[in-house]
Amino acid sequence: MMKNAVEVDRLRVVRGGRPVIPELTWSVPTGQVVGLLGPSGCGKTTLMRSLVGVQRVAGGRVDVLGRPAGSKTLRDKVGYVTQAPSVYADLTVTENLRYFASVVGVRRGALAEQVARVLELVDLTARAHAPVSQLSGGQGSRVSLAAALLGDPQLLVLDEPTVGLDPVLRRDLWHLFGELARGGTTLIVSSHVMDEATRCDRLLLMRDGRALADDTLLGLLERTGTDDVEAAFLTLVDDAAHEEAAR
């Protein structure tokens, strides 16, 4: 097993002539749940799009599972869940999953078993034959997650997967993420909800496209002398502002 599932070296992303990610170097250990935290607009989604190879980059290198991000060989090894549900509303849950299973190369003989497995993982077995258009927003998000779990991916990139979910569903999903990591899957989970940091093995705190910290929660709290991740984030923001003013 490789030490790091993701290696980012001096990544630079520019949009509309403005650097969204000025320069970022970062690595993600294999088999961990890594939280990508920061306010809306800080560059989380742009970084995640870079990891799955759908973002045009201006410079730097992004390797995923030992291959350049976006390589064809990664198609069935990386699962990606966007903020908005990425499934077909006019198809049933099962029809969606059978389609996406064929996209990632699940063998025809294994389709039924794979679909049943991911439906159980996201607790949607009872809604298997319902059109996605008839599901709640939270259920639609879980269909997208189920699709990403098809084929046993080695890396899951999840962009705000718990937004809009009730506390029970949020708890259950984080439990699932932990189980997947213990089984060897690497997960990168973005959120702007700071209290979700307690469920992660490691954290990358971002602001304005830059990394404020890359550490464990305990290491982050010790470094800043604070009691929770939100206070730590604000301390780091203030420290960065003071350093910038002193230059």
C-alpha cells in the first residue's frame, strides 16, 4: 500500500485572470478521512476538481494513487460526489446505479450485488425503485454517494456531502466514512461546518486558496492554544493577517 493516496506539488489554478489557488503543496495519507475545511469560496471545490482531473490548472503537479489526476486508469478507482446531486432525476435509484456501475466497468454478473451493496450502505434499499425526482434532497445526495461507491474505489472525493442532512443522517454518513477508511479507502471530505473536524483523521484548513494548516485536530488545537477548530481557524486567520501586514 502506498504511503500517500494524493500528492499535490505547487498546484496553481487561475480563473478569470485571478489566482483561485496561488500555490498549494499537500499530501493525503492512504486510508484516512481527511477533512477539507474553510468558508465558502476558499478554493475547496477547485482543489477537489483538480484532484479528479476536471479542473484546468495553470501549474504544478497533482498525482492520485500514483498516477496523474484524471488518468483513464483512475476511472474506476476514484469516486467523486459534487455538491449538487449528479444523478438522473427521471430514472429510478436502481436504474441510476446500474447505469453508473456500467460506466466504471462493473461486470454484468456483479451488477445486482454491487447495487444492493451500495443501497444498503447509504440506507436507500427501501427507495430502490423510486424515481430520483420523488426523493428528498438528502436522499438524492445519498444516491450520488451510492454511485460513487460502486466498484470499490480506493479514493473518495466528497464535496459537502452532509449539507442539508438532518443530524441523524450526518452521524450515520460519518460513521460510514470511518468504516470505509478502516477498510483501506482514502476519503477527502470538504465542509464549511467546523464541528465536523472532530470526525476526521487529519485536516486541511483553507482560506483564499491557501493552506492555513495541515494537521491533526489535536495538533491544530495545541498549535493555536484553542479549544475548538473554529477558534483555531480564526486564530490562524489573524496570525496570517498579522504576518502579511508585517511584510
